[in-house]
Amino acid sequence: MEATEKKVRVLIVDDEPTLLKALEALLSKKGHEVVALDSPIVATQKLAQEDFDVALLDVKMPELSGIELLTAVKHRRPEVEVIMMTGHATVETALAAVKAGAYDYLTKPFDDVELVARAVSKAAERKHLFDRNRQLERELRERDGAGTPAEGIVGTSGPIRDVTRMIDAVAYSAATVLITGESGTGKELVARGLHNKSPRRSHPFVALNCGALTETLLESELFGHVKGAFTGAQRDQKGLFDAADGGTIFLDEIGDIPLSTQVRLLRVLQEGEIKRVGSADSVRVDVRVIAATHRDLPKLVKAGRFREDLFYRLNVIAIPLPPLRDRVEDVPLLAHHFLRRYAERLQKKVKTLAPEAVELLCGYRWPGNVRELENAIERAVVLARTDSVTPADLPPAVTGRTAPLIRDLPASADETAWLTMSYAAAKEQALRRFEKTYVEALMKSCENNISAAARKAGMDRSNFKRVLRKYRQDVEADPEDDLPRAQA
């Protein structure tokens, strides 16, 4: 076998009967366990019931396009490796497939059917490697006590303490919670914390990104459907509300759901009942709903794109998450937390962050919030050549002159302005303002000669230039230049 000791399970979806039969025969002969279907709707049902390693999907199909089916596959089974097939290959289609998560892209008619077999074999090997990595990650989480309440919520700042206190206060309740905040702030983390601290902790926690699916698939996914509800619905299918019965359902990007689905969701919140697509019968469910969004829902209500009654039903308890730039004092703690995680995961002997690296991390605005910081630290651990992460290991956005910096206090800041900030944040701002004023005055006194200014500051030229570049947009990175120049 190419990928694992057990048979590789392959799903083929193509509306061309001859090709479908030929591919099924070819891959079965290679020792794979093959399920061949001519309906993408039936394929989504099959994915809900069975595990697959590789999926071969045609791009042009009725009911759903191959790209739409690819999106559904990656939502339902993100671990499945998908290979797209098309007889109308274009660069745009290929890019769309790869962007949606496809592993490979094959053009029909195939010059050699063995190309398909080899592509499936490589995809299965990749799936096997990812399965092993996921198993190792699960073992690490279990060893580190993963699954504890509010897992991963790291920080000691006032805003994050408010969030953890809110979790403790409302976790016991069955009331609906609306979590708001920018992308990357950790909304699902808060939802899991609420569930793990609630009386429902022994029951399922089910998460769904509402913006990832088309309207038809979203309603079927949430509420289920009955046989014959739409083309390809060949059997009754339960939805995620059924799966979460007794537990919690987390609806991420709730602001993206269409108005018709909003009506169905409102009924669940008001009556505790669902109606499966195509059915007139109601089914009672006991589910706590936690919703999240980065959108301004009141603004969507005013624009007529979100129901006002649904907004108030969701907004029973609101938990706003602060962006990372508003809790700068948590950045070093989070950075060290992620460093320990990835150093162990990647088996690298990286133990700490250099002070200069911490300074840069605290000075960056983090538009991608905690998720961006985690990615930056993972990258730094990968690149680190010593036991300490240095500025050279951090992403260019964090270290470069184009990095968005945290806001500066105005020069006339009074006592009230300082008191709106934590000690750590106020100290950081004061140091930054001093640093900016000092280097600008020094450069002016040295007639913009970087080498002369560095000598006067008693600093190595490269270190002085690194500080200068945080405040001067016109300083290039050419090591031989003594005079700053405007960029082309």
C-alpha cells in the first residue's frame, strides 16, 4: 500500500458515467477502497457518514459546482486531500481550486490514467503524514492538560481579566451568548471555555463557520433534511443542532448568514425546535447557542441585512473581545506561551526571546491579533538558529519600517491620558516617544549621517539604524549607505 497499512479510501464524484466507472476500476485495482458517485449532493451526505482519505472531484457538475463541493468537503472533512478534475482548464479555475484547499489539479482527458493513480497515491501519503502530526499534537495537548476550561486564554491585562471573569459568571447558564471582536482575537477559544465550564461539558461542542457554506448547504448542515427535500437528497439526514443536543453549538461569523436562514434560526432560539429542510414536522432540541462575529451587527440591522429580533435573541449576553493592540502588556506572555508550544512541537531547543525581539513584538500593532502573533512566533521558532529568538527571526512586517505601530501619546499628554493605560503600556509609549525624539534630534545634529549619529549615540551602526527605521520611512536597508534616501 502507498500511504498506510490499511486501505486508502477514495471518493470520486463525476457526472460522466463512463469516466466514473473507469476511475473506479483503476483505483480499485490499485488496492484502494473506492466510492464512486455521480451526485455532489449525495457526496456531501456520504462525507457526513463516512471517512475518506482522498476525494477526486469534477469541476463541472449540476446541482453544485466542483469548487462548491470542494468548499463543503473542506468544511466537513478538512483532513481529506482533494484532487480536482476538469476538461475546461483555466488558470483562474486552478487558482480558485488551490485557494479553496485543493491538493492537486488534473486536466481531462488524461494522457495516461496512471497519472491519476500517482496523484491519488501522493495525496494519500500526504494525508497519512498529516494524520500522524495530528496524533502527535493530540498527545501533546493531553500531556499539557489540554481540554481544561478556558484553555489557551492567556493574559493578565485588565481587558482579558474582564473576559475570563465573564466566562466564569455566565458559563453555568443556558443563555445565548454573542462574542464580538476582530478576526484572530480568539472567539472560538472563549466559546469552548464557556462550554468546558458549563454543566453541558460532558455533551458535544459543535462549531460551524456560517460564512463558509452556500445557503442550501448551510440550512441542511444546521437543521438536517428529509429524503426528497432537494435533488440528490436520497435519505433523511440529521443536522448539527441534532448533533449538539444536550450540549453547545458555536455559530461563527453569524453576520454572514442569509435572511431566510435567520428566520429558521430565530425559531430555534424562541421555541427550542428545528424543522429539517423539506419537513413540516418540528423536532425539539436542547442546545445552548453561542454566536460570534467580527461584523457590526447593529449596522447590519439598520441596513436591513440582519433581523433585529434575531440580534436581540443572540445578544442576551455579550462578550466583547479586545484586540491585541489594546492589551500590549499581554504580548510578552503570549509570545513566550507560543514559543514553548512550538519549540516542543517542532523539537527545537529554543528557550527564550531576546529583549530586542520582545521590544519589536510590543511595538507592532497586530492587525491579525493573537492569531497573527502565534503565526509570527511559530515562524521565529522555525528560523531560530540559537536558543533565543532574535529580531532577525521575526516577520518583516514586525521588524520593518512599514510595520503598523501602536498609537503614540500626543506630546501634550496630561495625567488623565496616562491613567487610561496600564503601567506597562504607558511605559512602552513613553519610551517610544523618547526614542523617536532622541534619534530625530541626533540625526538633525549630524546632518542625516547615520554613521556619525550612531557614533555619537555610542551604538553599533546596524543597531542604531534598526531603531531609526522604526520612525523614518525614508531610510533604506542598504548597509553601505550613510545618508538616508527616499524610496523609489
